[in-house]
Amino acid sequence: MEIKHTSCIYYTMILAETKVKCYKWRVKMIRKIIRIDKEKCNGCGVCADACHEGAIDIINGKAELVREHFCDGLGDCLPECPTGAISFEEREAPAYDEEAVKEAQNKKIAQNQAMSMHTGCPGSKIMQIRQTETPESVKPSSTVDSVSKLQNWPVQIKLAPVSAPYFDGAKLLIAADCTAYAYASFHKDFIQNKVTLIGCPKLDQVDYSEKLTAIIQNNNIQSVTIVRMEVPCCGGLEMAAKKALQNSGKFLPWQVITIGIDGKTIE
């Protein structure tokens, strides 16, 4: 049996001089591939930047090999890891898919070009932000983490695009403007590991539900967290978010958290 293009998800098997096309089935083999020790990983993201193929993502503050068929086994990420969390292992894994890697790279280039071609107000230019975590050994004694957890720009619902790279696989935070001022640990408890959108229905005097519906429909959103103040006017933001969830036709986990004027959460 001869197998051609084993690195491609669509390949041809020639058996008994009969060509059979096999789709949606990826070749697996015993090969060298990276292994990430989550206990050692500090979520700095250096390995994700070093992996030109895009095999690694940062999920919940830890590096994960999320696309095994993107890992070529060469280990460009190994020397970059500051904690030694990455090593090689030999195990069964999908074959390296060079064609899929190139397709993903071209898509990312196109997205980056679209982001860099922004015209108009600089404040509405979309940006994906990656913060560098402060190592535990050098963190200040204060209990408040001084590193911003914001991952995207813009954050205003009115300025946010309907589609952006940072929405892919995102946990969405929809927050009232005032909540970040009232709640002291807003970055750590709410913004961290989420894509943030904020608004004030009283000041903006718009219905956010249409924009939020489009964002949820057009992107791979994983969950929605709504954070509002206890004041009545914040009810408009909660209603808009709930309406968007309903109109999107998707069944996503969601929750509403209410912040009191005193800065405490209200059960």
C-alpha cells in the first residue's frame, strides 16, 4: 500500500491499483511532539509566540498544545520557555499537516493586515493585547496585582467590531462602565482570561442587543458573563445581553453578577 501526502488531511491511498479518496480522517503515527507541564507553566505566552505554526494557545492562564497536527516536532518553543515546562515526547499523534498550517498562517496574516489598515479614530482601532505576568518572586507585597488583565481593544460596545481574532474561543465579559470603578479587584476577578466589552445604556441611549447578537453569532464565544451595577439603569445592559443570547440561537453558559455601590457583590 502506498500513501501519498500523509501530511495532508485529504490524501490518496492507492491499494490494488484502485484510488480511494479518504476524507475527514487524519493519519496518526508514533512521532516526536512537544509536551507541556502545566505545573511548571506560568502562562507567560512566550512559547505561543515562538511557535510559528500556531500549535500552542494560552487557555485559562496556561499554555496548551491545542493543535497537535500543527506541531512539527522541531521544538522552536523549547529554548524560549523560561520555566522549562516544555519537553519532547514520542507518542501517537496526528501527522504534521503542513497545508493546514500554511492556510492558518495566511488567514492570520490577512487578519493582521485588516487590523493594521484601520482608518479613522485611533481609539477605535482593534488590538489584541498580551500582558506579561509578573513572576511570583518579584511581585510587590501588595495583594493587588498591578498587571493589567485587558486582552482587547476597543472595549466600548459601540466601537467594538462584530468580528475580530480575539473573539475566537473567547469567554465574553459584558460589563457596565461603572463596575470597574466600584469593584476594587475588577481586573483580577472579571477581566482576566476574558474578552471585555463595556457600555452604559443610560449615557449611550442605544440598544446594544443587535451588536451583541452579531458578535455572539459570528464568533466562537464560549461563555458570557454580565457584570452590572445595582442601580436600575444598569438593567438595560443586562436585558440587552440576555436578548442577544436568545436571538443568537446559541446555547451558551452565562451568568449575571451585580455590584453594589459599596463595591461588594450582591447575591
